[in-house]
Amino acid sequence: MAKLSQLLCIITLSTYSKLAFSLATPPPLPILPLPSYAQLKWQQRELIMFLHFGVNTFTDSEWGTGNESPAIFHPTGLDANQWVDTATKGGVSLMILTAKHHDGFCLWPSKYTDHSVVGSPWKNGHGDVVQELVNAAKARGVDVGLYLSPWDRHDRRYGNTKAYNEYYLAQLQELLNNYGNVREIWFDGAKGSNAPNMSYDFNDWFAMVKELQSTINIFSDAGPGVRWVGNEKGYAGSTCWSTINASSLSIGNGSIVNYLNTGDPKGTDWLPAECDVSIRTGWFWHKSQSPKGVNELLEIYYNSVGRNCLLLLLLNVPPNTTGLISKSDVQRLTEFKSAINTIFSSNLAEKCSVKATSQRGGRNGGFGPENVLDSDHLWTYWAPNDEDKEDHWIEFKATGEPLRFNVVRIQEAIGLGQRIRRHGIYVDGNRVARGTTVGYKRLHRLGSGVVYGYKVRLRIMGSRALPLISSFGLHFDPFWHPNGH
Ligand SMILES: *[C@@H]1O[C@H](CO)[C@@H](O)[C@H](O)[C@H]1NC(C)=O
Ligand SMILES: *[C@@H]1O[C@H](CO)[C@@H](O)[C@H](O)[C@H]1NC(C)=O
Ligand SMILES: *[C@@H]1O[C@H](CO)[C@@H](O)[C@H](O)[C@H]1NC(C)=O
Ligand SMILES: *[C@@H]1O[C@H](CO)[C@@H](O)[C@H](O)[C@H]1NC(C)=O
């Protein structure tokens, strides 16, 4: 009997250990706060297009007075298909339209005011710009977002807190009930210093928005879905946490811009930053202005997307008075997209051999360094071993010729929380870059212009929890001439 039970025990043990050997190690615990599903989808977009269009387009101004006649809104060749085609050429998957700007003129036929397209000669007052964009975007698989200015210089109810909040909420319901899915809604705190004194019921507005659109991201200075980056240059802080204490934020408060810019490693809320900037000087189309050059747009890209921030190229790829995006802007956006493709379509690290200080679960745990070279930038990643100390590294070694590059790309598996506080890049033992946060994507353009070497090491010196690297790239940017030649 004893022998038989011993034998059984041995058989069970060996089956068990065989099984254990082939099973994957579970992922490490997340570190809170985490992004919501909608925030995670949003962060992967990288580029969003903003369209400033309205009466200002026809009066050559940025802030209308509210006294404009709707009759001046007269785009003779408006074609939203051309707007969306421009966006897709630029690799954009979400377009946000100014449904109403500070002048109060509505681009859709709102039931609650006559200060809208209804009073314009365009389509004899039967037009609806929001609907045109929604139709064109839907046909091309592009998502739509809307901007509805809280400050309204036309409506008489403005200044009467109750009456205006009712009016504003009624318009929100029109926009969020009648046009299908809206992926982002943009609230800003802009307000002239001589505007009547009144308060906005943001809590009511946000609750209504979430009730009507479950997967929407709400942008404002203070979230709750996406926060403002604190400037309109399109630059994030060189330290940029997606986490922040939302309770310390308020809309239109100038004293929090630095906090918005960097976020907070101890923040209790996931509220990533969005960088807004115009492709031109102004937000609206002006005959006298032209789009920024490719090098300037790339600089913005490295300082926004490259710093864990979503670049909202408020592509004042603003439609012109014809109702079309100007040729020069279409061309610039296409050049910009092509430059991004040139830089990032090839990754020298893919041809390297890769090793790391350690890996979670050992050789077959599923968390090896090779995961940073696959196409999944979120859910497959290199994780060091739990037992390890603060200092971790992953190294890429050329298998032939030396590596020639000037851009380093690092991505964290943010689905499990943002972790890295401090990191450095070493080439053959010499440090060529260092930084603080990484987040969804961190790009280093190397100051020396170009680097040659055999071994590139990413070293992580500080992290809120085990660092998880989901992707790594070594790229060559031919547009980068740090010494101006
Ligand atoms: C605006 O109204 C608020 C209360 O509604 C008040 O606290 C504030 O002092 C007012 N500001 C001005 C400039 O009148
Ligand atoms: C603006 O932010 C600062 C810093 O968080 C805070 O002390 C102040 O009360 C805020 N002001 C308003 C009007 O919310
Ligand atoms: C944010 O909140 C956390 C938790 O309450 C706190 O530890 C941290 O100090 C706060 N950050 C700031 C800047 O106050
Ligand atoms: C607007 O842009 C379109 C397309 O690029 C162009 O044909 C048209 O002339 C422009 N209109 C104005 C007023 O510049």
C-alpha cells in the first residue's frame, strides 16, 4: 500500500511540475490609477484634428463679437469630404469641429436660437455643418468630436446663470443625441475680461454628457477625461505624468498651468494631457497666414506625442471661406505625415539581439525582453523580476554593422499604470540621453545629431513599481539638424 501511494505521489508531482512549466506567469499587479477604456483608445490615436470654422472665417477674426449677421456665413464650395480626406492623409482618426465658438453662431440648426446656419444663405438656410462632417467622417471610418463654447457673446441669456445653463444644456443634448457617436467633447475656459459674471454648472454638463455618450472623453482644463496641457504651443512638460489630483484642478484657473503641464506622480486620477496647437498662427483661417513648416511641426510632435501627450494638431487646417481646407495646408499635413513615416517606419532595434537584467517568470514566463520588438505596444512587454532592485536595464546589440541613429523611442505598458520616474540611454557605455517620465511614448532626439554604436542600453533608475517596457525603437530622423546644417 505504502509503495503504491508513494508511486501515485511521484506521478502526480511530475505531472504537476510539467504543467507548471508550460503555464505562463500572471502579469504583475497594476499600480493605480489606471486609464479607462476610452482613455486608452484615445491615447493610441496620437493625432487629432481640430477644425475652427464659423463666422470668424468670414470676418478675418479670432474672437467674434456676437454681433455678426448669420448672412455673412456663406461658404460657396463647402465639402466636408475634402476635410476628412485631408485628415486621413495626415493619419488622423478623430476630428473635432467648433460647433459654436465664442461669437455664439451655431453650425447646426439649433432649435433654441436663430443665430445659426438657418439664417445664412448657405444651402438657403437648410444646411447643417455638423451633419455634413458626421456623414463624411462615417463614410471614411473617422471619428467625430465637438466643441461647444461656454462663453457666448451673442445670446441674451448669457449672464443669467440659470437661463444660460439651461440653454447650454439644451444645446449639448441636441449635439449628443442627434449625431451618433461623439468621441470627444471640448470645453474651454476662455472668457473675455469684460464678459458678464456668471458661473457654469460644469457638474451638470459633465453628468449629462456621460449619460448621453458612454465612450466619450471629456476635455477641459480639469478633465474629467482629458486635461489641458497648460499652454497653446503644443508642448508637454519634459516630465509628464498622466496622473494628477483632479480635486486640485479648476477650469479657467491660471495658477495651475504648471501642475497641468507635468501632472503628479502621486496623483489619484488618470487624466492624460492633450496638447493643442494650430498649424497656422491663428485658430481660424486668415488669408494672410500660412501653415508652419515641416520642421516646426516635427518639433511640436517630439515635444507632445514624444512626451506622453496627445498632440491635438488643432490643424487650423481651418477651412477657408470657400468651405475647403487650403491647398497649402493639405500639402503641409501630407508632408508632415510622410516625414513621420520616414522616421518611424524602420526600427534598427529589430535587427539586434536583446537581453535584460532579468525577466519575470524566467525564460518561459512570457515577459522576456523580445516583447519590446513586437507590434503590440500595450499588452506584451518586458518585465524584470520581482526580486530585483531599483536599477534595471535592457540592452540591444548590433549583429553586424554599427547602429546609426538619432532618435530613441521608449513606450511603457500604461494599461497597468504609469511607472517610470527616471531613465537613461547609453551607447557603448556612454550616456547619450536621460529623462524622467516615459508613459505611453517617450522620444529622445539626440543632441549630437547622429550616434554610431554597437550596444544600446535603456537603464531605468527609478520607478513607482516594476517598470514595464512595451516597445523600444532606434530610428534615424533625416530632418534633424541640431547644429543648423
Ligand atoms: C461673480 O459672482 C460671484 C458669485 O456668483 C462672486 O463671488 C464674484 O465676486 C463675482 N465677480 C465679480 C467680478 O463681480
Ligand atoms: C486656483 O488654483 C489654486 C491652486 O490649486 C487654488 O488655491 C485656488 O483656490 C484656485 N482658484 C479658483 C478660483 O478655483
Ligand atoms: C495628490 O494626492 C495624493 C494622495 O492624496 C497626495 O499624497 C499628494 O501629495 C497630492 N499631490 C499634491 C501636489 O498635492
Ligand atoms: C480654399 O481652398 C481651396 C482648396 O485648396 C481653394 O481651391 C480655394 O481657392 C480656397 N479659397 C480661398 C478663398 O482661398
